[in-house]
Amino acid sequence: MDDDPSRLQQPDALSFDRLLERLDADRERAGEKYVILRRQLSAFFEADGCRPADDLADVTLDRLARRAAGGEVRDARAFAWGVARKVRLEARRQAARRARSGLALAEAVGSSDARGVERRLLEKIDNERLAHRLRAWLDRLPPRDRTLFLTYHWPSAKPASSRLALAAAAGLPIATLRVRIKRLRDRLGRCVPPPPGSSRADSPSGRAGASRS
């Protein structure tokens, strides 16, 4: 197992050619399928909070190419997901080792400091997971709704005047804009639940609701 799953070990040109052959007999279609597969792998790692997601996707494809050159690969796509799951496991273990190292350093300074570091680490992990879910939810929104939601909750000027300007720009009465934002918050709450042990107010939708004018 690699010590660092994000460290690339570039395959040679022959390995890459063998991988393309496993994806499709037609070279052009194989190239298109490679790009699509890389995008899907990157999304897989990003959704799971494993970063850098693009690097981990490249590691997966590079290992897959070396296996293809060795004649081990028949179904390249199916094999890719098996490799991706192993790379994900390695990335999780590496993150855990780093977290333990941080705690060990803090414990050397003092137990109270160690507890503070542990709490911040756990908060950071929860916040990152919520951020990934929030980004995924925003990406699924129509562009108009995404712009309304983000501008409403993170205005560039004073919230009250900015929201009035936003309603005018959208051609909506302010009451209608608030109803639409409320519906979007409700959808967000269903898609991005709060992490275990937190209250609804700690979730992204709860935080957004708390910022209402």
C-alpha cells in the first residue's frame, strides 16, 4: 500500500495505451470515456471528503493503467471503482494518522490543549462534510435559484437594502422573494441534515434561517 495515496506514480505510455484499449476499441471514444471516468472518480472522492479529489482520481487511473498493462483488467470501469475504494481507504487512514499526530503533539504540551485540538479537529471534519453537501446541493439548483439563495444570505451590503434590491432585480415583491427563499431552505434542510449530535440550528439551513432580516 502506498504511504501517500495522493502521490502519483506515472505509468508509461504503453500502460496508458492499454487502459484506453480496455475502455473502447475506438481511440477517440476511449479518450472521451477516460475523461468522463476521471470526472466521476473526482466527484466520488470529493463527495466523501477525500482531498485533493482530482489527485486521488489521477492516482486511481494511474494504478488502473499499470494493472491494464499487466493484463489484469478486463472491465476497466468496474476495475476502476475497486481501485478507487482502496485509494479512498488509504486516504482515510492517512488523514487519521495526521489527526493522531496532531493530538500526540498537543498531548505533549498539555492535556487541556490536547482536548482543544481534538475538539477543533472534530469540528473541522463536520464542517467540511457539511460544506461538501452544501456545494453539491447548490450545484443541483437552477442558476436563478442558486443566485437568489446565495445573494440573499451573503449580501454585499446591508442585508435589508440588499434584499430589497435583489427582489427588484428579480422582478419579485419582497414577500414573494422571502417565500421562495424559505422553500429553498426547506429543500436544503432535507438534503443536508445536521451532523450527529448537533441541533437543527447548527445545520446549513438553520444557519441560513438565523440570518433572516
